[in-house]
Amino acid sequence: MLKAINLTKTYGKHQALSQLNLSVDKGEIFCLLGQNGAGKTTTINLFLGLIGATEGEALIDGIAVQPNNNKTSQKIAYIPEVVQLYSNLSGIENLNFFSRLAGFKYSNTELSDLLLKVGLQETAHHNKMSSYSKGMRQKVGIAIALSKNADYIFMDEPISGLDPKAALEFTKICKGLSDEGKAIFMATHDIFNAVNVGTKIGIMKEGKLVHTSTTDQISATELQNLYLKTI
């Protein structure tokens, strides 16, 4: 599982994250809500090993995350708000490049199957990335995560900028990954999507996790009211 134990990050006198405790099991989708600057991205960066903790620990399958730790980085994948891909390459070429960069070699058929699995239509596989919508780019990003065979997938505002149809498709993909036993940790502003896609929800304020619940315990309206009171 993913686990944070008293996880804290300070920058000088500013405390970006304070005594965070949470856990995410395989098959769960944890949606972390909060305003900009609440500590959501800091939390993700600590689990990714991009920064080190000031206090406490971030654990992946019981292994403490440290910057440049290959043991934990092999278990995780990251999908940012804006997926950085090469616009002069096609979808399948981008997937091939980034999967090889991670040490995996797939045939063209296997690459195509990964893109189909995340809902990217076959007619788009060989089109240049410059012609892709944001939703299509997100699908390639998820395919890259799957190509790494990662057990844990981190997402930072993945729904931002997607139209309702693309957002619905994205939700279905996430639920499918959850059914396969993947754990997803998602930072988001979208309350209704969090209730729809998540199994657990947390609300963060000023670096502190101030509320957690499971989505079967709270409705979208209740969560919205709680969130507005919290922030």
C-alpha cells in the first residue's frame, strides 16, 4: 500500500505539509481535495521521490521513499495535469519511446493494445500528437503508466480542462484500473468527480489533512458543503 506516516515538508518558515497520515491500498482510488497551495502537489512529489521529507515517511509497499530511489520509482507512475509528450511523434511512437525509456520493449501490436485499453481509437494511434485533444493526450499518458506495469498511479488535476464526455471516459478508465488492483492517488479540485470516481476522499487545508471519508459515506452535496466550510 501507499502510506504516509507523520509526513512533513517545510521550506524555511513555511510548512507546506504537516504531520500527514494516510494509506491507500491496491484497488483504491484516493481523491485529495484542496485549494491551490493546500499541499496536494507536495504530497505527490514526496511519494514520487522528487523531494525529500523534512520529517516522517512516505512508504510504498513498506519501502521508504527517498529521492532517486529505484526500488520505489519502479512501482509508480505519474500523470500530471498537462501530459508532456512529443508533438512531432504519433501516439504510438510516444508510447514506444517512454516505455523503452522505462526499460520495457513492446511490439507494435502490444503498444496498440495498450492504447486501445485506455480508450484511444485505433484510427488515432499513428496521428501526430499535435492533432490530439487534451483527453486523448491523457489517454496516452495512462497508457505510458500501464506500460511501466506500475501498481500505483499518481495523478495531479487529471480532469482539469476535459469536456464532460472526456471526463466520463477518464472516470471509466480509472475505475477499470481500480478493478485490476491498481491504486490511484489523485489530487483534484473537482468535488463531483471525486465522489464519482473515488473510493476514499480527503480534504486538505494549509498542509493538513482535515477530513477523510469513503465515498459510500458521503454524497456530492454533503462533500461540497463540507469542503466549502473547510476552506
